Amino acid sequence: MKKYKMSTVQDEFIRIEERHENTSINNIAGIIHIKKQLNYQQINDAFNKVIEQHETLRIRFTKEDGEYRQYVADYEQQNFESLNFHNDQVNYDKWLKNNTNRNLFISDENLYHVKVVKCPDGHMGIFIILHHLIIDIWGITIIIDNFVKKLIGKKNEMIPNSTYLEIITNEQEYKSSKRFIKDQAFWLKKTKYFENNSLFEGNRSNSVVGERLRIDLSDKVSAKINHFCTKNAISVSNLFTAIMHIIKHKKTHAKITSIGLVIHNRNGQNEKQSTGLFAKYLPMIVEINNDLPITEFLYIIKLESLNLLKYRHYPFRYIIENCKNKKGLDDCFISFQNAKYDSEFIEDGFTDEWLNSGTNGAPLCVNICNRSNKNNLEIDYAYQTDILDEAGIYRLHETILNVFNKILENPEQKISEMNISLEEVLTH
């Protein structure tokens, strides 16, 4: 059986796993609710076909001579356990909480966990936990879309020409390449004058206990955001990153601020159709000029996001070391996912529900998406509970919308002219 080295991105997640042993720190958990009249066997068969088709789901890891290696296990048909919670909301909620928190990081074992469930209101669903070592959110969207297509009898056209493990072998020579030297020079320059600019008051503890709160933006607000971004030739990610930089600057008075971005890190159609772990975290470090009009600041954010793409291969842990672990580099991350389910996903009676795994690796992650291909944007706020609480997230959400409205009203105003009330925002 052929074994492969871990990719740089996978190494980052293994380090997180080792810092927080026996936790659910790298779990991605959710339920696909199936309102269509389908039985256990149809659901079980469809997901088995997905596992057979996507070998990334069959990746397992082992440790040899102190180093992690990965391999693809042979496909075997499975009969996933079926659970019935019809008219039993209490035990359903209790079961969800206990199961989303399970640890999947076990050598030579599947890095996924699947159950077929009958939900309290009587409809069917499939409960899935996937370990980040084998997949990212982009890849999960592909997996779920493929699963639904198999259930409704629709052909899946999204099949990559190369396997994930073949793709990542191309990066093995990176650290001895000229590209690495160029990337290193860029990040050393970026971090040279970086100082503490922590978004949150007090010291961060080592606790990674976390919660998750989803807020759906209205169609009207979503349309305003999309129209503004189109008009100013920026992405939704650019806009939210700029807003968080402004909030952080106003809160900390730091001249250089950092907001982390989740880079989807996929090149070309082949990688965009692949389901492994490509996404990585990188800090966007920006010098704030109070005299800049907002429109110019947005342009700077756009250019910096392009720089992140250009220099994205440099390992995040090296950047942290360059900064000598100064506070504020990695306390807030923005993610915008533009991968979507097929248009029939909602029409055919399918909905997704992303679950709290009980842990969060960063104090705050703002995840924006429109996976369900509807008219509105969805925001998932994932946060550490010793830093923030639910009320604090709602206050932050209102502040983000308030800053957006101020930008919308007068995009030519200077950053210094923006009057933003941050009292009790980003506090527990």
C-alpha cells in the first residue's frame, strides 16, 4: 500500500490536533435534512457510492518513525447505523451534542463518522462528521452536492482528472525552491513592524471550548452587499475583511492590524473539483492610514488579498514565528465560500444544518456563504466561549452591519471620519 507525506496544510492541522489532544478541534459536523420521501437503503447506498467515488474520504493516517504518513484504504460497502428520534426531541438534542464532540484523530481508522437518522418531526437525515485532515468546506459542498444528486438520480459531472494525493505531491519540493525564498522575503517584510493588536480584552486562555451562531442576512441586505461589491469591483470577502480591519483599528488604535483569511487555495478546474484539504489560514496585515477614503482602503484590501494568493504557500507557523508570537495575528478570521450546491438542492427538499463541534481553534471566525444557492447570504460566527458569548456575537453582528451602512452612505469618507460605537462590542 503506497503511503504519502502530509501536505503543508495537513501538517498545520496535525499541529493543532497535537496541541489539543482527544478533542473535536478539527471536526466538521452537520446534518443533511431530507424532506423527500426516501428510505434508509436509498440513503445508505447513495453515501456509500460517494465514499467509493471520492477517495479523499478513504484517506487514513499512520505514524512511522515519528512522522505522519497517509494512505487510501480500499473501498468497502458499509451499513451505517440507523437511529430513530421520531417524536423524541430531548434525546435527539442530547445525542447530537454527545456525538459532534467525538475525537476522530485515530491512526489507521476512518476520518469520518456517519449515521442515518429519523429526526423528531419524522423526516430522514444523514449525520456526518468529517475530519479537517481530509477535507475543507469547499470539498464538503462537493461531497454533499454529489450525495444529493445520487439520491435524486442526477448525474454528477464534477469528477477531477487527478486524485488529491497526486495533486499535493507537487508541493513536496517547495521548501528548497526559489519560490519559497521569495515567499519568505515577502512575509518577513510584512511582519517586520507588526506589534500587538489584540481584538479582545484580557489575555487569551488555552481553552478552545467553542460555540457557533448562524445568522441569515435578509434578501434586501444581501442584495445591497452584492450590489456594492459589484459596483466597486471587490469581493464579499474584501468587504467583510475591510470592515473587520476598521473595527479592529477603532478598537485597538493600532496602526498595523491583522485579520486572518481562509484561502481556498485551489488552482484550475481540476483542483476546484477535488475534495481534499486545500484551504489554509493566512493573516492579512495592513497599515491603516486614517486619512484614506474608504474607497481607496477597499482597493488596498483587494490588492492585499491578491498578495495572499500569490504568497499563500508559505506555512502559517513560520509567519507566527516571524512575529515572535505577538498578539493579534490570528484572533479573527474571515472566510467567504462561493462554492454552491446544485440549484435543485432546496427545490428537492434538502437543507443543511452545520453543528457546533464544541471547540474552535481561534477566538472568532466569521464564515460567510451562500451554499444553498438562495438569494441571501448566511453568516456562521464560530467563537471561543471564554472570549465571547452569544450576546456579544449579536452586538458584533450589528456593528458589522452598521459599519457597512456607513460605508454605503458615504464611501468617500475618511476612516478617521467614521464614528463607530464599540462600547461593549467584542467583550464577554
